Amino acid sequence: MEPSQSLPELVAAARANAKTLEDRIMAAQTPDGRVEELRAATVALEAQAVDIFTLFEARMQHHFRRGPFSRKLTALLSQSGQTDLAGRVHQYYLVINVLKHGKGASYRELLNTPGSKFAVNTSQDAAPDDAQQSVGLVDISFPGFFEGLTDTILDASRFLEAQ
């Protein structure tokens, strides 16, 4: 049995996969309208983002007794003077929640956050898809989203491990 990979190793693998998906998204954004390819790559990138954030939560949960990991992490970071990192963790947590659950409290909070760096769509341009209700609610297909997400994950994990 192989030892499990470390969080930084898993993040590196996820980044490589996300880069491929981002390249597919960029290639599909052409005037010839490769809508199916664009949608498939976007759905895959959203799933990759949810997976890596969920893995981060699972690997770091032991730092807190019980309860909502991201809220406890954000509070600890704020109390420790790490307000920028706390804000980043909270914003990515909201985006991931929207990707997982669709329109709900996190979606409303993102909509009402002035100066949010994430584009939140107030209506679905894509055809309804019962299997993927959250697709397109938050645009994560722009260059740098996944890198920012994983940088935040790594920064937060280093903070927790140093505690």
C-alpha cells in the first residue's frame, strides 16, 4: 500500500489538471461557438475546484473539534491577524458552496458582497440542467481562479500546521 499524497502534492496534481481544463475553456471561446466543449470543460473545472477544496477541508478538519470547518478557520485567521487570508478563505468557501449547492445563502452573500472578485450571475444563460443546477452561477473560468484557490488552500494549510 502506497503512502497517501501530501496536500501540496494533491494541489500540484489538481493544478495541472485545472490548467488543461482552462486551456480547453480558452480554446472553446471562439466565434465558431463550441458551446458543448465550453460547457463540458467548465463543469469539469467546477468539479475540480469543489474536489480540491473538499479535500483541503477533510485533511485539515483535525485542527478543529467539530462544526463548520471554513467558518472556524476564517475566525481563527481573523483572530490571529491574518485578515487578508481570512477574507480569501471565506470568499473561496462561498464560491465552492455555490458550486456545490446552487442558489442559497452563499450565493446571496456573494451577490451582496461589494467588490467581490468573482462574477456572480443573477440568471442562468445556459439551458436548465437538473444534474448541474449550479453551472454558471459563479464564473470560475477566468485565468487565475484555480491558482488563487489553491494558493489560498496552501497558505491556510501552512498557517494551520504552524499552530
